[in-house]
Amino acid sequence: MTIGISLAGDTGNQQTTQSQTSQTQQTQTSQQQTTQQQQTQTSQTQQTQTSTTSTDPFAGLNEANRTIAQAKGWKSMDDALASYTSLEKQFSSTRPHVKPEKADAYKFDVPKDLPKGVNYSADFEKAYRDWAFDAELSTDQAGKLHSKFLGFAASQAQAAHEALVKNVEGAAGALTQKWGTPDSPTFKQNVEMAKRAIRHLDPGLKTALEQTGVITKVGNDELVGNATVFEALAKVGLSLFAEDSLYGQTAADKNPFAKETEDLAMQGRILKEDPNKAKLLIMASGRSAMFQHILDKYK
């Protein structure tokens, strides 16, 4: 039996092989085209990104920072840095300065017209410098606080002065209502009796009365600040330290200091024996101005 090779069969196989080869080539071509398209898209994307970067300097920022840049109106990174530099300068100018190297570096403005009652001294200023230095205050802070303190002290002193004036005026009004006008004999007698009580009851009584405001010293004047206590002192003085010949008989006896009954010899004797009696007679005579030197001597 002869086995022959079928040419027809080979042709079919060749056709099949050719068909497969053609399909493979088409697939490769398609893949190449797809790869080219991807490369083209990648290139376009890169170009787009490059283009976007070149036109938007804030393209690399997140959305929040981009919004800030747009709100500020910045057109470039230079604008952003310029804004930051300006802000830093402003912050530096308002930032509290550090304390000086030494407490002596503090300088304070002290008003020349501080009211009475504000006792400003070199010792206080030194102590304040030390306090400010310990608190690490800047020179500006220490100066402002110093001015505030003096202003407060001045207002307190002013308030105290006003209260003093009110008390003195109130006491004068109350005593005038009970004793008459200050130039009347009764008023002068009671004042003198109160002074005697203050002098003779206790050596420290006057100081205590000044400390409690019953008596207030303003310059060379001693003013009454509490009418009730001063009136009580006058009663004590009248009962304990008044001489019978001084009160109760003075109106009948002649007054050696009065113009109508002036007696120099008697004046000298009374001044020697009882200066307080002489003062009262001088005030009763209405000639206090003429004998002011005696009144000043025996205050």
C-alpha cells in the first residue's frame, strides 16, 4: 500500500499557518498602537501638568493653601514670601522686649506736681526697679506700670484730702453751732480748754489724736476733724484745768489787754504766772492781731 503525501493537506496547513501568522501580526500591531496611544496620553498629561505649573505657581499646594493664596491675591511665590516677611516685621515690632541687663537701666518719669500724701522717694524708686527686674519687665512695661501706679496713688491722695476737708468743715460747723462763731469768747474759751486737756492729760494724747484724725495738722495749722471728741476734751479741760479767777470772773474784772482797760504791768504779771490765761484774755479783748507774737509764743 502506497502512502502518499497529500499536497492538498499541506496546502491547508500552510493556509492555517499563514492565517495564524497574520493574526499574530495584527495583534502585535494593535498592541503597538495601544502602547503608542498610552505614550501619547502620558506625554499629553505631562505637557498639561507642565503647562499648569508654568501658569499656576501654587499648583503643587493642597486645596486649603491654594484657597488662601487666591484669597490673598498672591500671583507668585515671591508675593507669598513678601507677605510673610512683612508680617514678621510687624510681629517683631509689637513683640514685648526682654528685660534690661541691669535694674538700673529702668528710667521713670516722675510728675513734678504730685499731690500731698504721695511720698515718692529715691528709696521707693530703687525698690520699684528691683521689683520690675525680678518680674522680668521690659523698660517700656516697667515705665507704663510705674505711671499707672503714680496715677493711682495720686487719686488716692486726692480722695483722702477731700475726705479730710469734709471732716474739718463738718467739725467746724458742728462746733460753731454749739459754741458760736470762732471769734466769740465762748468758742475761744472751749478751744483753749480742749488744748489744756490735751497738754496735761497725757504726753502721748496729742499724737494719738492726730493719728486717729481728731486733730489734723495742715502746714502749721492744727484743725479739728472730730467735733464730738474735741467737745468732750473741752469739757474735761474746763472741769480740771480752768482756774476760777479765769472763767466766771473775767467779765467783771478788767481785761489788761483790752484797749479801754489796758494795763501793761498786769499784762506782764499774767504772762509770767499763767500764759494760757493771758492768751484767753488777749482773744477776749479782740486785739489778737496786736498781741499775735504772744499767741504764737504760747501755742
